[in-house]
Amino acid sequence: ISSYGFEHCFHHLLLIKNMFKGTLLCFSQRFGIAAYRKYSSGSRYPNISLSEPLPGIPKPLFASGDGLEKYETRITTLENGLKVASQNKFGQFCTVGILVNSGSRHEAKYPSGVAHFIEKLAFSSTAQYGSKDEILLTLEKHGGICDCQTSRDTTMYAVSAEVKGLDTVVSLLSDAVLQPRLLDDEIEMTRMAVRFELEDLNMRPDPEPLLTEMIHAAAYRGNTVGLPRFCPVDNVDKIDKNVLHNYLRNYYRPERMVLAGVGIEHEQLVECARKYLLGAKPVWGTTAVANVDLSVAQYTGGIVKMEKDMSDVSLGPTPIPELTHIMIGLESCSFLEDDFIPLAVLNMMMGGGGSFSAGGPGKGMFTRLYLNVLNRHHWMYNATAYHHSYEDSGLLCIHASGCAYIITDHMVLQAQLRAPACSGEV
């Protein structure tokens, strides 16, 4: 440092020192010498206690609650069987969705993949909106976004927007769920999207979605939640407007739907539901008796294997390591049983993650799979626990990835699954 720079820095230090002295002097003058000595360790710098109140400071006033839950979930059932559930939260935005009790588990009498097509066709042209672009433009006026997701037992249409646009949001949801046009060109575009997704599913480095499909197919062979979540390639051309309408006619009924909202008044949501969903007529018509599959999940157990050549797949110049991916699962309980919470705790306790992941729920460095698998076996690239729960069954699984030339992955996973039961630890 040059002499000028050193003098400049020294000058700043002197200013800071004088300011600090001024603070101590002010403290001494305001609270007295006794107070200063009480909160001083004898040096020139005060050691103020954080567990005792400062003398001469007014007592702070904190907000207090009356002990009542302000954001309880309220449920109302309309005359047509539709349920309206809401939970009011403070904020400028709200999220509203229609959940339908339908999914891939209900496709026993239909070509597998109908729910996959419905997910891709969601929020396309309707009786009120000529295209998806019109829907998006309408939502943009209220700062909103929309999405549709399907699982093995549920289909959800959701919109997040400003609270003041609730009437428009519920009207749009009603139109998207009950009045889709399902035009031929939209169905053809959906076929292309499904084919691309299936191709990407088989080529992506992360095998977790594919392994989840395989573990369900092995555990519930040929029934309910074991039916394909993604549309098989052979069924892409079999699904048309007639098949979709037949499926929607039986499963998209008011008694199988829930209109749920977060961040809005319950009475306001019920009013919108009565306005747009109570007397709404679906475009596919109605039947007096619905032909609904009420099959109960039957756990069969089994093994599903797949051999794939990933040598020509790479995210960059470095090829993907040649790994063996294994998922082992055990039958658990449904989310309606009392054991659901203990199994959720067990899933978090098992935790795990990738060899380079840490932090976050279930992936901490002190979970069982991280301590007992990833830290002890250098050839393990991944060890993660999953818990899939449905209304009548469930699966507790562990996914592991390791070097292809080492075939003891399954022995390590079996030891971890037995450990909690053998040791009696919680």
C-alpha cells in the first residue's frame, strides 16, 4: 500500500473509532454510569446481554393471537354432489383448481393412455375460448397461469391468479373441464407431443420416472395403479375423440369432482361454483348411471427388467457412466389408514439422494441412506427412498444406482429395508 493509501485508510479508522466512542458516551449519558458498568466487561467495549432488557427502554408490544385457527379448511357439498373446499390465506393472489377422481388406474376398460391425452389436451380450445392463446391472454389480465397434471388416481386443473379475478378463473375452469372442443388438429398435435415425451422418457439420463412405472407394473401386475401411467406407443393412434368422450362421460361427473381454492373467501368460492358448475352441461352429454371401475388395488409382487444401451446418449463430451438402476418396493398402506403418517416419517428418515446432493427434506447428510449407503459404498451413485400412497394401497420404495459391474446393489438396499424392523428404532 502506498503512503497516501495507508494514511487514507488510517484516517477512516480514526473516524470509526471516534464514532464508536461517541456511541459509548451517548449510552453512558442516557442510562448512567451504573448501567454502563453493568453491561460492560471492564474493557472499553460494552458487552450487552441479550437475555436481559435494557434499562430505560419501553417494553415492546407484540402481536398476539386469540388461539383460534383463522385458516381452517371449509367444505360445502352442492346439490349435484360437487364438493367445494377452501382455505383462506392472506395475499393478493389465489390458487383455484378442479380435482377429478380419475386417472390411469381407471383405464381398465379403455386403451391405456387416455388420462395422458387428457393432460396434454387441457386448456385447449373450449366453447367459450377459441384457442389456448385466448385462455392465456385472459389469464394474463389477472396475472394468472394455468396447468393440468394427472396421476394414477387424480386429474387436477389449476389456475393461479389475482383474487379479484376469481369469477373469471372459475368460469374458465368450468369451461376447460366440461366444454373442451377436442378438435381433430388438437388431438393430432397431442399425438405428436405424446410420442416425443415417450421418446424423451426412454433417452433421458434420469431413470426415475421409468423405474416408477416399472415398480408399479411389477407390484400391481395388470390392475388399477399397475396400469401404465404413460400412453403406450401402440395406443397413440387408437385414442380419438369418441374414446375420450366415452371416458369423460363416465368419470367427469359432479360427484367425482372437488373445486378447491386457497387464498379466497369460502362464500365467494361457493357462489362462483353455483354460478358456473351447478347447472353446467358437459359437451359429451350425461348418463343416468356411470360405468365406473371400482376395482380395489391387488398387490401381486413381481420383477420387471429392462436392458438399455445408453452408450450413444450424453449431455456433453463426457459419456454417461454405465450404471445399473434398481428399485425395490414393499407394499405399504393407503393415505386413509393410521399408518400413513408413520410411513411418511420412515420415508423421510430413510432419505437419501444422489452422490452430490445434500440438504433439503429427505436428502440430508444424516439420513440412513446417506450415512449407511452413499458414505460407505463408493460405487453407489444414488440411493433415494420414495413413498407412493393411494386410497386403497401404497408402495415404499428405494431407488439405487451403481456401477454396472457390481451386482450387490440389491443386497445393500435389502439390508436398509430390514434395519428399522430388526433394530426396533424409530
